[in-house]
Amino acid sequence: MNRVHITVWLLLITGFVAGCSRHDDNAYQGYIEGEYVYLASSQAGTLTQLQVMRGQTVKAGTPLFLLDPVDETAALAQAQQQLAAARSQLADIETGKRVPEVNVNRAQRSQAVANARKASLQLTRDEAQFRAGGISKAQLDDSRANADATAAQVRELTSQVEVARLPGRSQQIAAQQAQVAAAEAVVAQAQWKLDQKRVTAPADGLVYDTLFRAGEWVPAGNPVVQMLPPQNVKVRFFVPQTLVGAMTPGRDVTIQCDGCAADVPAKITYVSNKAEYTPPVIYSNESRAKLVFMIEAHPSVADAAKLHPGQPVTVVRK
């Protein structure tokens, strides 16, 4: 049992003892409790900015603290450059060769066409000369071979031009697309880590405490700010087991406290299904051996600021 709960129980003792002389079946002793939100970063780093103070009320989205982001900023820049390189490689594969490279292939094809035309004319003349007996059979065979070779070169260079204009093979494109997707994932991860260095308020609430000072090293996951949203303020009180049946979730109750300008309305949100004995130090002849049930009720968000965790209160059933 922590110090807050010990103090609450001591305060409850006073209430129960006083209640022995003026018992009211509709009034029960209780205390205010807060469910705190501990805000931390998933990344470690030096606390460079603590942008709120203890006791300050903030709105959702208010910057709370900032850890040194130098390493994460550099990692994000590196990931973005790698993504740009992967996208450029993909674009290069998808578009085929550059225009100047295609033009070179076309020029080579034009030269080959000219050579093939020349070889074809030479073959025609040599065939006529062979029939007239002007050249030997070997010379005619050389002309035919040269004509065939130049024609084959034309076909080869024509194919090269067509291939140069085609994008990369589908398997190459798919592989590079996967590289781009992987680089995008790395960028997203680096951006997330950088974003984790700056923590903002998840909801409206009270800055209950700050746990580090600027300049201190904050391990990953260690809370820096302790917040109490108004919807997390509740009252806990105990009723005898003979009356718990009347305490149902949604029922209205009234919270009375010292220093409150007016009673604070609340609604029951939870009724324990487990009975417990009243602590022996506070029992009386009237209450001993009686079982009690713990009940929780929440005030409205607007009224929550009037109440403080650990504060003893009286809860009146309507």
C-alpha cells in the first residue's frame, strides 16, 4: 500500500468513526483517484526541450518535450537518398536505352544496310562475269559469302535497335520495384523514429508531474511527463453488501468535499463483483462483520478539475 492510500485510509477512519454517531444510509466515505498517463518516447536521447511545467493545463496536441533528433534526422536523409536511387534505377529499366544510344544503333544499322546493298550489287556483277568466264568460281563464292554476311549484319543491327527501345525484362522490373518498396519502408521507419523524438499531449489534461530535466539522458520508454486527463478522475467508495444491489452503473450520485463550492454530480461506472471486509481498524459494533463492495463513479469532464487525487469525499446516493 503506498503513502497515498495509507493517508486515504486514515482519513476514512475519521469518517467512519464520526459516522457511528450520525449514520446516513445514503452517504458513504470515499476518496478521489486519478488514472495517470505516463508519456514517453520509444527512442532514447538527451532531453533538449521540456516545453511544459508541473501543474500546467494543456490541450491535445500541445508539444510536451523533445529529445535530441540528430541521429534520426541523418538516418532519414540517408534513407530518402537510397529511395531516390532505387526509383531512378527503376525508371531507367522501364524506359530502355537512352535516345543517343538508340541513335548510335540506328547509325550502325544504316551503315550495314549500305554495305549490304554494295555487296548485293557486287554479287550480281560477279555472277554475270562468272557466266561469261571472266572470274573464277572461288571469287564468286567470296562475293556470295560477303553478301550473306552483310545482310545478316543488317538483321542483327535492326534487332538491336528494336531491343534498345524496349524496357527491361519483366523480372528485372519486378525486382527493382521490390527494391523501391523496401526503400520506402526504410524511409517510413526512419520518419517514425524521428517523429518519436517529439511527444505531444494525446488529450486535454493536467501536467501532474515532470520526471526529467532538460539536458538529462532519457532511456527509451522512460516517462518524461505524467498527465492526468479529466476523464481519468474518479471517486472510489464502499457500500455495505446489503445496499450494493441498488448501486448500478449509470446511477447518479453526488460528491461532497471540503472546499468544494457546490456538490459535484457523478455517475457510477463500475461496481465490484468481489466483496471485501472493512479494515479491522475502522470497524464499529455497527459495521463489523459486514461485507462491503468497492464502487467507482466518474464526474463530468467539466467538474473533474474541482477534484484532486487522494482527496477524501462523501458520496451521497440519490
